[in-house]
Amino acid sequence: MTEQALVVFDGVAKRYGSFVAVEDFNLEIRKGEFLAIMGSSGCGKTTTLRMLAGLEAPSEGEIRLAGKRINDLPTWQRDTPMVWQSLALFPFLTVRENVEFSLRMRGVEKAERLRRVDRWLERMQITEFADRNVAHLSGGQRQRVALARSLVTEPPILLLDEPLSALDAHLKVRMQTVLSNLQRELGITFVYVTHSQSEAFSMADRVVIMSRGRIEQIGNPQEIYRAPRTKFVAEFLGSSNIFAGKVSNVNGEAIRISTPAGDFDVAPNTAKPLSKGDKATFVVSGDRVHLSNQPPSDGYNGLQASVVGEEFVGATAIIHLEGAERIEIKAQKSHDELGDLNLAPGAKVWVSWRPEVTHILPGE
Amino acid sequence: MSDFNRSRLIDWALRLYILLAFAFIFAPIAASFVFSFNVDRFPSLPLGGFSTIWYEAVANDPLVWEGLRNTLIAGVIVSVLATAIGFGAAYTDFRYKFFGKTFYVALALLPPTIPVVILGLAMLAFLSNVNLSGAIYSVIIAHVVMCAPFAMAIVRLRLSQMDPSLEAAAWNLGASEWMAMRHVVVPFCRPAIFAALFITMAVSFDEFAVAWFVSGLNETLPVKVLGFLQGQVSPRINVIGTFVFLASMTLVILAQILLMKRGGASTKTAEPVGDGL
């Protein structure tokens, strides 16, 4: 355990009968970092968060908070407040009473309670609604009440379980800024569970990607985006083209991989030394491939593919293509770059990319 | 709905239907109310003249007062006990998963479906076996059994509107299970708890058959009324009927208002409680 670790998951597992929700979970969460746990529904991310909050007991392993084992500590004795997906505000209490709740439960005396509640109402800019019933607030205001209610005890860590999922897109982006700023100003640890890549990548210092109860990859957003570890991560991020095959030639720096879609030169990855005959999977992200009517010049990998469709995404377009053996290829290009290329469904185009932009998945 | 899509015939037919339904239900009660102020001994038309002599007669009858006292004591105690038990049963159903839960819920809601005569006989047989029959507490025990399911149904309805994370959120914010119960679950259910208190009191207040079997000499008011009817025809019955009707209606209406008003604040309006089962 390092000096900076606030929370340590040490070989944690959670099983319900024969169903494994979380398995072999090892993670150190640092003091003051914004950590996002991301994955599709049922991957175990919420279970992990609930174990940290004390709402579920781990079946195996140990969870330590600030160096102390907390496996058997009931949630009301931990200071690990959570912002719920439904927010779970108390509907029969006013905004002020909601924010005051945890101080009241912890027996903080009245004058102190008032002072702290006032400070947080102010900080979250909800003072003017203080005496209103929470049912009469807008989504964004309710969000702020939930944050104030959790933060009023000034905990070392805040847990967030998809708190923005109920908001519309515009408000979501605004609340992301609120959350990032808040985390920076407070300097406390945020653990943020989400299935949304944009939320995780825009706010988090580090991202944990989970699948089927296991950690697939931990890293900062740039690392994960440019260097996914496994096929799952690459697919989950959705912007990469994935090629699986066998190493047919290793020549110093250059590795040649034979795939059903063709033979390609790939940049080596120190995390995964390869020799001839090994299985290998590499990715090329969709914004790094070129489309053209002409076969590529030397030094490029190329393949011919037919257009399946075009997806308009504002400033860019995603072109869906199909190569040999029905391999799916995506290219994300600006409208300028596409020029007058014929992209009618069924049209043939050349897809090319430089070996340097490829990435071998070390976990495959 | 815009008006031009509606058939006037259907509108009027529905209005008439409601009117007839209410007339059917309330005409006898209204008649009893009117005749309670009639000076004549026998209920016949034309009315003999306005008088409160029957009210005076009732007010001066110690037997009526005794019946009323028994009814009130039983009603208050029954409502508190039945609501407490009903709340516990509803909360158990809300919070826990266990083997045989469906059976447990069905069993808990069963008593009102048993014919009252059967229930009364069974109660009498059971209570006299354990030497608890013929007293005011016999009525209380029997009525608690009858009323608890109503309370459970009302509280259950309210709990079903509660966000399941609400209680966990309270724990997470530093409340122990007992504190969460006191500061979150009970306040959330408060309108339903009051509604259950009023409804169960009304049910106990009105109930005749089971009370007749088990009350012995400690007759409640409805049982007294039967005694009057058997002995003589007297407009005093109209007086008592009017009183009992007004008392129960007040309780039921209070319960309805509570359920409608607070239910809307959080999620949706509670269903009318009369068909809670």
C-alpha cells in the first residue's frame, strides 16, 4: 500500500449464490483523485461502489479505508456518502432538512448544524430554495441538493452512482463542470460510477473499465483511448477498428500480422513481445485511417472495402465499411477530408493507415 | 378531453347512474336521519313534527352510554394495535425477501375475506377456551385480527411508492436502522399511518357480528342497537344510527383526505383506500 492510497480493494469478490458480481478486484484509490468506474450494466461497477459504501458486504477479500479494514463496518459508521442514481432525496423534508440530515443523525449540535448547512447551501447555490420541498425543484437543483447533502459532513471521499443519468444532455454537460470544479476545489476523492464514456473521460483522472465483474483496464483517459489493453476495452470505446490474426513475420521493429482481411505491418508494443506464429490482435482508431479512391503509397497498410453507410455526427461523419471476410471498419472523418469521395452504399474505397498508428492489444 | 368528442347521451346516462347509486346507498341513511327528528313513535309519513325527544331519550339512557364507552375504548385501542401490527407486516413485506413470503402476505391479508359469522364463532370458541371471552378485551382481540389487514393494505400501498434507495440513503448518511425507521420510513408513511388509524377505528366502531359473539355483557354500541330492536321499535335506533354513521364517515373521510393530499407530494396520488384490498 502506498502512502497516497485512501481506499484499497484487496482481492475483493462478491457473489450472490452462484452468481459472481465482482471477482478478483484489486484497486488502490488515491487521495484526492477523480476515479471513474465504467462498464456496461451488470458489469459489477455499482456492486463495487456499494461495497465501498457499506451497503453490500464483500464475500471475499478486504476493503481498507485510510488503512483500516472496513469490511464489517456498517454503512452508518463509515463516512462514505453516496449520491444515488435516483438521488434518493427525502421527499417529506425541505431542502435545508435534507442537507441537515446526516449532521442530525451524527448528533452535531444545532448551531453548528445551521452554520454548516448554510455554508453548503451557499456553495451549491441553492440558498434561495432552502425552505422549499424537494419535490418542487428542477433536475439540476435536486442534483445540487443531493451533492450538498452528501458533502455536508466534509467526508474524505464521495461516491457517485450514475448521478447524471436522469438529466438532459445540456444539463449533463453543465453538471459535469460543476462536479469537476467541486472535486478540484475540495481536493477530496471522487469515485464515479457510470456507463457513459463521455462522462468518465471528461471528468476522471483515472478510469477503471470493468466487464463481467473483473477489471479490464486501469489508466488515465488518454492511455485507455490510445492504448486499450483488451479487445473488450477497444470494443467498449467503440471508435477503434479491431483486427485479429497471427504474426507472420518479425523483422526488427516491424511486425507483420496476417488477418482474414489481409496482411498488415504493425508497430511493436513493448508490453507484448511477439514472435512468429503468435496470435495477436491490434487496433486502429477510426480517426486515424484515410479513405481514398487510389491504392495507398508505400509505407501504408491498405485494404479495399465497400461502403455500408454513412453516419452524420455533426462536424464529422462516421463511414461504416466492410472489408474482406465481412470485417467491419469504421472511419471518422471531417466533411472536408471526405471531399468528393463516392460514398454511396456498395461503392469501393481504399482504407489505409500508417503502421505507427496501430496498437497491439497486450491483453489478448 | 375536448367536448366535441363526447356523446351527451353518455354523459347524462353516467350522471344519472351516479345519482341512482348514491340514492340507493344514502336513502335509508337519510330516512333514518329524518325520522330521528320525528316526534312520532313509528316511522310513517306524513312526518309528525320536529323534535329532539329521541336524542334526549338516548342521551339519558345509561345503557347507551355504556355501549358507547365500550365502543370507544375498543375503537381507540384496536386502531392503535391494528395499525402497529399492520405497519410491521407491511414493512416486513417491503424490506425483506424470505422463503414463503407470498404465503405470508396472503395469510396476513386473509381475515377480512372470512365471513364474519364464522370469524365470530371461531373467536368465541377460541377465546372462551383460553378464558378470554365475554370482556371488553375479547372485542379488542377479535377486532385487531379483523382490522390489522386493512392497516397493512394501506401502509403497503404507501411503501410501494417509496424509492427503495431512500432507506439505504439514510443509513449511508449516518442513520442506524432504528434512526432510519424513525426519521425516514415512519415520516414517509405518516399519512398512511393516520389513515390506517382512522379506517381501523371506523371498522371497529361499526362492527357488529363478531362483537356480538365475543362481547358477553360488555356490549358495544352496535350490539346494543340489536338489543333495542329485539325489545321494541323505537326511534332511538335512528338516533344511534345517525350518530354511528356520522362518526364512521368522518373517520373514513379524514383517512381519504390524508391519503390523497400527501400521496401526491412525492410521486402519485394514493388509490382510494376503500378498495385497498
